[in-house]
Amino acid sequence: MPPAVCPSHAAPIATGSLSVKINALGCGRVGDPITGCTSVATGSANVFAGD
């Protein structure tokens, strides 16, 4: 199956970390779902956040 094509940075992260907040929102991590799309595909290799 080909990967989903999502506009770059167009959709908000649906669910982020439950324990790490940034401006009162859950911190987004690789693998977290994106609203109306698939999931976060890439991120920092040396930053780890939450559950």
C-alpha cells in the first residue's frame, strides 16, 4: 500500500503526550496520530517526551 499523502504541516496532531505539555497541549511525538491523516513520521533523534 502506498503511503498517505498529507499536506506539509497542514493538520494538527490529534493526540500528543499525556504527561508532557507545551502551551497546555500534549507534546507531539513520532507515531502520534494526525487529524485527518496518518501519523507523525519524523522528528528529532535526541529529544524524548513522555509516556
